[in-house]
Amino acid sequence: MNRKTLVLPAVVGLLAPVLAGCGGSDGGSGGGAIVVGTTDRFTASKEAPAPFDPAYAYDVGSWNILRQTVQTLMTQPRGDGEPVPEAAEKCGFTDTASERYACTLRDGLKFANGDPVTAADVKYSIDRALAIEADSQVHALLSTVDTVETQGDREVVFHLNTADATFPFKLSTPVAGIVNPDDYAKDKLREGFAVDGSGPYRLKSEVKDGELVKAVFTRNPHYKGSLKVNNSKVEMVSFADAEAMGDAIEKGDIDVMTRAMTPSQIQKLSTTTGGEVSLIEVAGLEIRYLAFNTDAPTVKAKAVRQAMAQVINRSELVSEVYGSQAEPLYSMVPASITGHSNSFFNTYGDPSVNKAKQMLQDADVDITTPLKLTLHYTTDHYGAATKDEFEQLQKQLNDSGLFDVDIKGTPWKDFRSAELKGEYDVFGMGWFPDFPDADSFIAPFLDKDNTLNSPYANREVIDSLIPQSRREADRLSAAGSLTRIQDIIAADVPLIPLWQGKQYVAARDDITGTAYALNSSSTLQLWELNRGVSG
């Protein structure tokens, strides 16, 4: 495949990151645990009782807990590119049709409790995720798996039901994480915040009132994989908001600040020199979009969704809310990914109220009074600027005179379950890709068992175009089918892409390895961090 090579991050301030090498698990950190702040909130509820079970978890925050603790056969390397072996010693397709994929485990792999990791555990883990079929729909990432075969203790063979050139990437995601059958029941999710695996760290969860307030990661002495662990202990602290997190790093209570900082915090750090906290910009693939329950009476008519797509001014939205920290997006596939096409711009051009009005009239939609809609957003999952973003969307749609829009914010723990139940007609979501490929921006929303539980289904996309795109090992060769999919999205509008964002890490100036603390898929790589000498 043709992949973009590493783009070194821009470092603002005085920090000079020390970039750690790969391989092995040597190294350590002086000066105690490295403390990392986040605004991600982790709750266990009746609707979502197992936030850290690999067979259920499907959001960037939970995945970033699992990536430290649960090992996968493959991993995404620094700077993107083809996935490389992690728990595996080697992996590869053994046929020309990309339907048989074989892996050999590293010799001597052990779970953190000392139990051996075998091929049977890999099979158990994959079969378990597929059998449970959690309502998060994360199992859909493994939808091309037909059967898993073991040959001895170290050989695993995946027989696929269709060609899937992206399968090595899927084996790098937490849903393919290797779990111990002694800790994870075959037919039910593991509730609560405990996680056990063979990854670089052990996890101790500190919980208050059903919410994780601190995740303490200590180096797993049995870890054997491709990652070099540069510290012995990392603590991840969950903050109620970005302001509290920012105060903590200024006081030295935390060493690193990750998602989600506010636009004003990023702007301030980017223009400050001589301080003890520096800002690092990292290549990112985060996107935001509006999604529709296409069966809901208010938006069932395609013309209503098309009119919204015609009215929304992405450039104004980004300028007013995010400034230089985001860019307008005219496809679900970001501009830097092979296969991207500006399908929404090609279809709708510049924002136009007159064109939107004509669309509605041509479809016999009554516009004698503005169309009433409620746009739903989550108050605590994508950052404090989300409210400002939706106020801007509300203003644009209402100023058109065609819509009468209300907005409503809901905490993530309630928002996600309500969305999956189809309680929202229109709602805002963000997406951090499972892996850096166009398939990860298309299949999760349009394929069977889509992550939104959307009623929208296009048979050409599901039955022909997605399978066709996965047959192409050279992703440039998949451009035709990928472009066709993006054109269909623009025409049918089950989703409206809004913007593509950059990502940032802030760190005190004695912390090294921050250049690789995040990859483009927003994977938090805590093993890269170390404590060095202040510059």
C-alpha cells in the first residue's frame, strides 16, 4: 500500500523532545510517575457496564486505556505506515486473494499474571468478540473473519470470508486484543474497570461513584513485544474540564496534557515563549460530522438533509470556533488519506440559501414555516468548544429562514446510549479512525452493524463497493470505488462532514518523548514518555 510517511510534529516553545527508539522494554523514569491529564470521562452504567472490555469498547478514550494493557498481534508504527508485528513475531497473507492471514506468536509471551499466551487465547479472544456482538458494534471490525484456526501453541490462521487488504490494520485495534479466558467469560462482557492483558502495562483503576478518576499504569515485567517502554509508571488523571486540567499543568500537578484542550488554551500556549509548558502539534485525523436517523419523520425526506448540507458554511464554522486548529471537510475521508474526494463540495459548491430552498420546493417539502429540528451534541466528550460549534450551526441554519433549530447538550454517558436507541433525529459526533485508511472512515458508518446503529443502508455500498475497495492492496487502486462511495454519501446525506482537526499535546519541559505520545489515529502511546533534564 502507499502510505504517508512520518510527518515530524511542530514543537512550540522550548521543549526539545528526546525521541525514544523502538524494540524491547528497557528504560525507566526517574522522579516518580509521569502524570497525564485528560478530559475523557470513564463511567460504568446499566447501559454500558463494561467500558474497558475489548469486545465492547469503541471510543478513543477507552481504546487508549486498552492500548496500554491489552496486546494485539499487530501495531501501528511511529509515523503511520503499514502495521508491524507486536504480540506476533511475523504475520502475512499466505494467498494472492488476501483471504488467508497467518501469524506466528513471539516465543515466551505471557500475560501480566505470568500465564502463557497461546494461539488458543488469540482464537478465544477473536471468537469471543464476534459472538458477544456488543451494541457498540465494535465487532464489525472483524466482520471479514470466517474462522480462526490454531496450529500448535504459536500459529494462528485467519480464514476470511472475503478479500480484506485492511485486515492487518484491524488486528492492531483493541477489539482484536488478546485476553485471558480466566479473566474474560466467553459469552458475557467483563463489567467494571478492571483490565488484564499482556501489554506493556498493568492497570490499577481508582474509582469514585461509578467513575474512573485515575488510571495507574505500572510496567508489566512479563511484557514481550515490539514496544520500548521508557518509563516505569504513568498515572492518567481525568478532569472535569479543560480549565481544571490547564491549571493542574501550570501548577506542576500533572506533567502532560492531552485531549481535549480548548481552542483558547492551544492559542495561548502556541504564542507563549519562555514558560515551563510547551505545546506540541501532532499530525491528526480527527473529524467531526452530523449524523441523521434517516427514519425520523423530521429528516426522512432526503431533500431536508440535502438542504442542510447546502446551507452549512464550514469555513465560517471553523473560523468562528476553531481558527487555525481545524480545516473544513467535504468528505468523511480526510484530505490527507489516500482515496479522499471533495464530494460534498463537488455536489453542493458554496453555501447557498436559494439553492437549498429550491431543493425543498422541488421535493414538495412544505417551507411555508421553517422546519423544526433539534441538533443534539455531547457536552463532555469532544471538548468545551462543541457547544460553540453547535451554536454556530444553529445560527447558520436559522439565518437561512428555512429551519427553526434548537440545540441540546447531553453528557456522553447518556448521549451515546440515546443515539444508539435512535432517540435523536440529528446529532453531532466525532471520529478518531481505527487505523489510517479510508476504509476506517467509511465502513464503520455505512457497512452492516455500523457504529451509529443507523437505519440507512445502500446496497451498492454494502454489497459491492466496500468489498471491492478491500480487495486492493495498493490503496491507490481502490480510489474508484472509494470515490463512488463518497459521492453516494453526498447525494443521500446520511452524514454531513464538518471539519478535520489537528491534535496537540502540552507538556512540562522535563518530559521527553512527547513527539510520539500520539499517533495520527489519536492513539495515546504512554510508553514513549520519559522524564529528562529541563532544557
